[in-house]
Amino acid sequence: MMLGAGIVSGSQSSAERVLARTPSIDFASTASPIHAVVRGGFLDGRQFPVLWVEPQVDDAPLPPGLTRLPEPGTYVVSPALAAAGVADALGWAMSSAGSGVDGAIGTEGLASPSELYAYARPAEGRTLGAGGALAPVSGFGVADETAPQVAVETDAIIPSRPAALFASLWLLVIPGLLIMVPAASSGSGLRAHRGRVLFLLGARPAELVALGALEAAALVLPVAVMGVVACAILAPHVGFVPVAGIEVNAGDLGVPAWQQLVIVLACVGVAATVGALLQRPGDATARGPARRRVMWVSAIPLWLAVAGIVMSRLFTRPANVAILLVTLVATTLALPLALPWLVRRAGAPLSRLSGVGPWLAGRRIAADARGLSRPAATVALLVFVLGAGSGLYLQMTATSPPTGAGSFEVGWRGPQVGDFATIRDALPQASVGYQADDGTLTFESCPELARAFPGNECGDPGDLVALAQDALSVRVDIGAVDEATGDDVVANTAVVLAPPGDIDLDDVQAAASSLPAANVAPSGDITMLPPYIAQWFAAALVAAALLLGAAATIAFGNRVLSVADEDRALLSLGAGPMTVRSVQRWSLAAPVAIAIPAAGGAAIVFTWAASTADLAVTATGVIALECAAAAAMSAAVLAGLAASQRRAAGQ
């Protein structure tokens, strides 16, 4: 829970730093101190923002993380971009204008130390031109996302506050609270015996409920306080998120004091509630073997949640996404509530099977469905969260196969005569054509064009031109290049062609790195890494799996610990050792056999419905494997239960 709150807090801190560096625009001003243009660079499968700045005054404002603007013709980059070798890969001339280590951008100007970010400045004698995407910047820092500003972000490295809040709630806070249920139920057999003794001695049911609540709260309170204090001490020193592989600023994961208090109270409240419910009137722990019915209304929230998932297909974005996210959380909370009713419904047919073991197990399930379904409920939550989470993660990491390799469009601002030759001379292995305003693509010679089409000679240039026009779907010409220049020319464009594998995106970016606000766009899809949000989601999903796995371990452990007393009771009634072991196996296996298909089915329904909103992929195969893994884990527990029974019986 502290981790979830810390991620939300870190998201807020990161967002504040991003707002502080965002270029602001003052439309009322007639003269701005800085002109700026945003471009996107590519490196190692990621796109990152490059903010080109051109100061108009000597005392131009500085963004956070810089001690001065970069020198003309240079770039100042984030530490992560420098460590990735951007200078060598893209041919950038580097500046040490940053306030960070080795002149890199300082942490105060970055969303995360792992962020890829850069500032650039046109070379001496060059400008960013006028018009088009040029923004008159009055300074750096805006109040919020609605203020007039230059949008700079590409792939946010820190999740937004809403995304962090939802993921933390679903994958960290809810599993963290649910683990309290089996933990607070530990030793319930001993408390049951004590409760019956106190009831026979005259204790009122309300007093037993209060005792159970106070006892559980007293046990959890010091542990919760110790955990919160430990996290508060360690948080300022945490600078790396495991699994996600992303660095955070020291102190970003710190949690405000009022949230720490809320977390402690939530832990104590859940434990006290569980302790009280274990001793409430009508429970066998208070009145002996009294039977409590599991009402069908406990399954209504689950039916409503699943119905909401299915009905989301009737809506379009963003309504269907909102419905799916709400019902995802609702299903997670509703599964443990509905499972006892589902398990009790399975008790009747089980009791009709031949053999004393299944019959007695069915009767026990009908009498105590809530108690016997606790281990199965944790397994159900594990299966559902992993299943639905797998569908979401696979959607986040889905990529399109690369297409159109070897064709790139290069644009730059403030053009001058000779810019086209700069790109052409830097790529002697490629065909470089100049694209005029009317779309005509001009190559300076037939051999220049032929380099892009191996095996096609220049015997008849018209044949080669026709081939190029078919491939590019634009008019192609061979002749002298007349570069457009002047104050009324916003930008020029060149097209780079080469056989696949002869050049790559880095080569083209390096060729254009000296041109003002150069922008390189591949003609088709290229291989890109999944977005950063996928790394955060993977880390949260692993944490949820560990929490729910621990909850399942505790719940199964409680079940194993209660076996000895239950076995003695059955043996005293005349049941044989084989019958006793059969009863215990069926009592544990039947709820799990209901829980795993129910949770897996709910996860499949969710991914099926979410696939229409491009929120998840239908991950039926993956969910089936996760169900099989959960079944194998439960089978291992059954084997351990049988072994403990044999040891207790001395066999």
C-alpha cells in the first residue's frame, strides 16, 4: 500500500517538473524572447522529444536543468540519452550547458533520470525560420495542461496521475488489503474454541465481536506502524523501480504523513473487521456448530460486474474504457464475496457422490462454505488479476511488423542553398531526392536514382523513373535540383531511398543533424520498444502476483494448520484414517475446482470485451496456462496436506 501511494506521489512530482519545463506561449506579446520548435528523435527503438530553441534576446529565459542555452549548432541531452551513445549514433555535437553530471540536463528538468530528452540550437548563421510549427515562447513553466504551451512530450516515462492511481488501487492497494483477510484469520480454530468457552461462560455475542475486533487490531497496529515507518525512512533513498527498470528522483516515492495515517487505519480496520466477523453471532466460532446460510445476494455484485463488462461492447471510446476499468475493479472485489455461494452450490452435488469422503465433504461445505472457500478465494483473485493483467500487458506491448524500410522523409526549417547537398553527400550509398512544394521528387542524375533499385540500369531513364513513381506513388523527375529559399519558405524536404539494410534510421538522422530542426520520418512502421507504461504495469502486476501468492500461501497454511484438530474430531466419531484424508482432500479441492474456472472465465470475458476497445487482447491461451499453473499449485498443497495428515497419524 505504501508502494502504491508512493507511485501516485511520484507521478505527481514528475508531472510538476514537466509543467515547470514546458514552454509557455504568450499570444498577447508582440516579441518573444525565444522561438522554439519540437522535433522527435529516434534511438534504440524509442522516440524522444528534441526542443529546438533560438534565443531572440541576450537574457533569454532558461528551462530547469540548464545553466545556459546550448551553444549554436549543439545539443544538450539528458544523462540517459548521453549514456545511450546519442552523440556517436546520431552525429550530434554535444554541449555541456546542463546543470547535471558532465553538463547533462539536471534532474530538476527531467521527469525521471531515465528520461530521454534533449535541447538543440541552430548553428551559427542559421535560424528556425518563421511560420509553420514555430512557437513564440515567453518562458518556461505553465500552471497546468490547459495553459497556452508547446506540447513537447512523446512517450511519458512516468505514468500519469490517473493511470498511477488506477494501477496502484487495482494491483497494489486491493491485494495489499486482501492479504489481511487470511492473515487476520490465522489461528481461527483456537479462537473458535475460546469463543465457545466464553459463550458458555455467559459472554454476550456483542462482547465476543468486540473482543475479536480488538484482538486483531491490537496485533496488526504495531506491525502496520512499523511497516509505514520503515517505508517512510527508506523512500527518500529509493531511486530505482525493479522490474520496470526505470530510475526515479530520490524522494519521489515518499508518501505524505496524512496518507501514511490512512494506510495504517485501513490495515487496522480490515483486520478488526475480519476479527469481528469471525466472532459475530450465529457463527460456529461463537455458538458452536450452528449453521449459517450463505445468501445468494452475495453473488449479485459479481453478476453485475460481469454484465457490465459484456455491456461495454455496446459503447465506444471513451465510455467503454471507463466501464471496463470500473468493472475490472468491481470484479476483483466481487469474486471473494460470490465464491462462498458458488462453493456452497457445489456442496449438494458433491454430497451425492458415492463414498463417505465426498458425502461428508459436501455436508461440511454446505455448513461452512465461507471458511472452506477462503483458500480458494485467494487463488481465484490470483487467476483473475493475472489473467486480466496479461491481456492488458499484451495489448501494451503489441507491435506492428516493420514495413517500408529504406525510405525516409527528411524535413528541416530555415533552408539555405547547399542543405540538400549536405544530406546527399552524407549518404553516398543511398538515393536522395529533393521534394518540391508540388510533390515532385527530383533526383540529380539517373545513377543517383538507380542506387535505390539494384539490378536496374540507366539505359533508359524513363523506365527507371516509371519504376520509382510506382514504388513511391509520387511524380519523379531527373534533373537539376532548385532548392527553395527565402523568408517565405518555411521548410524543405528530401526523400532518402535505399535497398533494405543499406542504411538505417540512425544514418539518416546523423546526415541531417546539422540542419535546423531536422525531422526524419520513416515511410512505414519501424521496430519500436513498448511504451514505458508497459514497464510500470509489468512491475505492478508482478507485485500483485507476489501479494496474492502470499495471501494464498497464508490461506492454505491456515487450512493445513486446522487439519490436525479436524482430523481428531472425525476420528473420534469413528471415521477411519483413509476416510479422514478423503474428506480433507475433497473439502479443499472442491472449492478450488470452482474458483479457478470461475476466475479464469471472468478474465477471458474481460479480455474479450476489452479487445473491442483496444484496451486488451483476447488472451485465452495465456489465461488457460495461468489456470493450469494455479491448479498445479493447489495440487501441490493437497499433496502437502496429505503428507501432514500421515505424519500426524504416525503413518
